[in-house]
Amino acid sequence: MPDAPPGQEYIIETELMKSIDNWAAKALQQMMQDGRQPGKLDSKPALGWCQFLYSLIVRSPEHIARMKDQLATANPAEVIENIRESYPRIRGTSDPPTFDEYKAAFLKKPIEVPAVRVLPELVRSPRVVSVLASFKWQTMRISAAKYPLLTSDRPIIMSNGLTQQDAHIVLPISPYRLFIATRTEETFQYFREMNEKDVALAVNNQVCQQAQKFVFGADASQVRFVANRLGKRVWSSPIG
């Protein structure tokens, strides 16, 4: 945060993201166990996983840049309300003790609100988290594919919106395992009926094309595959 006092520049990362990533890591450990259904996770790891999935989208540099552009033309009173709930956690040592005091001072002399100040409310969005929590969670082991799964700096593969009947999110969580969240059982069944090789190829293709700078793999067997697709900026999903 550019407006934070020395020593508190990274408080959103060290306080908010650290907690989310910690619970998501616990969820991941459970999802890597064969035979365990992700939908049976305890509440805190499940919540952490929902917030982590959404954070992979909203905490990216290009999304932060878009938020900055939107904030520049937004109503100051509406913008500042976005941090009401998180204010006690992100308040700097020189900030007023209450949010209302901070808001009053801000509105007297509006300043540019750093986009990262709004990030906590986005990541914890009750609306988005409740939608993700309502999805059917499964993992799919990819063992017959010729090449292992790849991941990247933009690994989330999702449908165009989360309210459609075939809404889904796909995320590689290991070289041979996918996390799949679908709105309906029918959509997951579509994935299940796909050939493993086709699923792996489709996922790797999208992960590479969505990447900004980095793609990660278990070995160097797909370097040429990655080089031909890296950064194409094509957002899609394995089922179109």
C-alpha cells in the first residue's frame, strides 16, 4: 500500500492473504488424499479455499490495474465504503481509530484510494464465496495422459460467469490431479466422460494461453508446447 507507514506496506499480504492461503493449504492437503470428497471439507478450510480461488483472479496485477482505473472515476463516498469492514485490520498507525472518522476526513479532502485497499472486501465477498460454496466440488486424477498437468501465474480456468447452468471452475492442483467445481452434477459428469488425455491437453492449453509470464511443469517435456501458447491471452474452459 503506497499510503501506508513504514513497516505496514504489505499488511494486506501478511494479514489477509496469509490467513486465506493458510486455510487453502489445509484444504489442498485434504483434497490430495485419494477417496476424499472435497465437498466434505471442514468449514474453515472450505471457506479459505473459496476465498483463495477468487483471490487468484482479483489479486492479479492486471485486475488491480483495472480496479485502479475504475476507482479514478468512482464516487469517493461509495469507494471508501468498500473498506468499512476491513478497516480495523488495515488501519495504519496514523489513521483515525474509527472508520467513520477516517471516512469523514477522507471526504473533506479526497485522495486517490489505492486499489489494494479495496482488495480485502473483494476477496471476502459473501456473494461470490456463497456461490463457490454452493458448487459441487470434485477432484479428478489424470493418470493416463501422455504429459502431466501444467500450472501458471493465471491457473484458474472457468466458464463465462458463475450463474450459468454449466458454470464451472477448474484448477490443476498437482501434476496429476484437477480440482473441479461445477454448478450441477451434469456438468461434472461431462468432465468425467471426457478422455483423460483430452482433459489434460485442454487444461494445459488454456493454462498456457492464459499465462502472463510463467508456466510451471513437473519437468521440461512440454517446453515447446508452452512456448507456442504462452501469453496468447485466450480465456476459455475445457468444455468451451
